[in-house]
Amino acid sequence: MPKKNKAKTTGYTDDHAKAGLDTKFPPIETWRNQFRAYEILVDDPEFTSVCPKTGLPDFGRLTIRYMPRQTCLELKSLKE
């Protein structure tokens, strides 16, 4: 009788995936936009994070581009 191949897992569960979803985040600071028709560009070429599944570091580039209507976002809030 041939052996069945068991799928290898990392031990990462649905509970791990849901962890932190009920965390309270600080409010994002905003202020009234005084100008119209301009673009704000946030470019972070060295964005790093930790993979929740493997615990290994992930690297990437984060680019946010937006045109504020009524309010602008405080960039330091993005770091939090």
C-alpha cells in the first residue's frame, strides 16, 4: 500500500489570520484642504513588514497617490 503524502503546513491557522483585527488604531489626523486640483504622492521605496504566516521579513515599495477633496491626511498617521 503506497504512503499518502501529507501536505506540509506552517501551523498558520485562521485564528492567526484574524489576530489583531479588533485592535483599536489611533485616529488619522486630518485638516481642511485649502486648495483644489493637486496630487499628493507618498513614496516609500524601502517598505518592510513581517509576514504573519512565516514570520520572515517582507520588502516592497509603497506608493500612495491621492487628490484630496475636503480634507488632507497627516502623513505621520500613516506610520502608526
